[in-house]
Amino acid sequence: MRKYIITLAIITITTAAIFGQENKEDKYEQMRALQVAFVTEKLSLTPAESQKFWPIQNAYKDKERALKDKFRQGSNESELSDKEALVLLENRLSIEEEMLALKREYIEDLKPILTPKRVVKLFSIEHEFKRKMLKGLRDKRKK
């Protein structure tokens, strides 16, 4: 329990520090460093597992981020014609299919390193990390 409280406190404090800075890329890199520490601890990765896991994880996250950026791009939605909106919808569906294919590939790449149970746990850990980061942001805004 103490370890959990310390981890939560570190994430909350660091989240406030990260999002108080200006450079978006620096914020992202610092958030990723926090995520590495959080996932490594919660997943109890051995040094050998970490050495194999993190290059795969980092490559996946970079590709995922590029696809998410691509998804967000587009015309001003309020000014689209119906024809343009259909094209945008098809493009977004295509990107979502790419994201699903990427996730399937990622899971396959993890199978030699982590058991299926630990892969499932990884996704839960990542979700927990996002929740804590968002909570830290909300708490900071309330102050």
C-alpha cells in the first residue's frame, strides 16, 4: 500500500511539473519516462525482459502516435461538404483498421517476451497510468 501511495504521489507531482512546461515534445518524453517506470514496476519486468520489451513498446507507441496524429488531421469538420465528409470518414476508418492491425502485430511481438496473462495486465496497467495522469491534471487545474 505504501508503495502504491508513493507511486501515486510521484505521478501526481511529476504530472504537474510536466504540464507546467511549454515544449510539447519535452512533455511527451517526460510522460513516457514516467510510464516506463510505472509499467516496469507494475509488470515486474526483469532486466532481461525489459531489454526485449521496451524497444518493441517504444516502436509500437511511436507508430500508434503517428496514426493518432494522422487521424486528427483533416478539414474543419463544420465546413465539410457531404462528399468531403464521406472521404474523411473513409480515411478515418482506414486509419482505425491500421491501428487495429498495429495492435495485433504488437501483441504477436510481445508473445515471446510476456505470457498472454501479462500482456492483458499490461493493457490494464497502461489504462491505470492514463487515469492517474488525467487525475493529476484535473487536480492541478482545481488548484
